[in-house]
Amino acid sequence: MAKKSSIEKNNRRRKMAKSFANRRAKLKKIVQDKNVDLEERFAASLKLAELPRNSSRTRIRNRCELTGRPRAFYRKLKLSRIALRDLGSNGLIPGLVKSSW
């Protein structure tokens, strides 16, 4: 089980990224547009740098919904490999059979 603080920090980052998404997208569009004046693009890049770091989507870490484990994460199920195996062994995931020999 991951530390509660790590999980909460990640949740805060998700909220912040969602709230700043429109502002960040507009500024990025201005910065990448070659037809806009150079000074205006530079000003937009400065405004982009002033935004909080945690508002960037790249700072979000994929974590298991059950345990908060950050590694061996299956995106489709939003679970780690360990949680997936436990649920599969208990028969809680339809269509999943744990192999054993």
C-alpha cells in the first residue's frame, strides 16, 4: 500500500491539471503558432512558465485504484499487477483465470 500522502498529492495534481487545462492549452497554441508575432509568443511562454508546475498533465502518475502502487500499472483496468492477480484469483474479474501449473 502506498503512502496516503503520495496518493493525495497525485489527486491534487489531477484536480489542478483539470482546472488549468484550458488556460494551458490556449497559451501553448499561441507559443507554437509561427504566424503570431515573436514578442507575443515570448510573452505567452512567460505566462505558461508562471503557471503552477503541478498543473501540467505530465506530472500525474498512474496509480492503482486499490493500493496506490505506482508501478506495473494496467491502464485498461486501472490496477497494478498484484491487485489484478488477487482479484483474478478470487474470481472478481470476469473472464480472467489465473494460470497455475
